[in-house]
Amino acid sequence: MEEGFVSPAAVSEMTGLSVGALAQMRYTGIGPRYYKPTPNKVLYKASEVVDWIEASARDRKSPSYA
């Protein structure tokens, strides 16, 4: 993945989360780290979004059905 900053729309495409869901995550303090260079501009660092996604990895624990 190219290093650099991406828009919420690009993060939405990467994660499947809507732009509105990302805004709600920023408001509640969860989700990937973001940058706000101006009052009306939100950016994410692409590598940090990938790190955030990778941090959510879970091992599959299949239940035992007999």
C-alpha cells in the first residue's frame, strides 16, 4: 500500500465502514488514528489504517458440536 494520507472515503473503501460510521468512531474516540490539519479536513495515514485493521485479527475458535 502506498504510504501517505487518505480521505475518509478511501478508508471507507478499505474497511467497508461508511463515512458516517467513521465520523461516529472519531466522535467516540475509537477507530483508526486520524489527523485534522484544518477544521473541515480529516485525514488518515494509510499505514495506520492497515495497522488498525491488522490489530483486529482474531483466531477462529470453532465451537465443538457433537
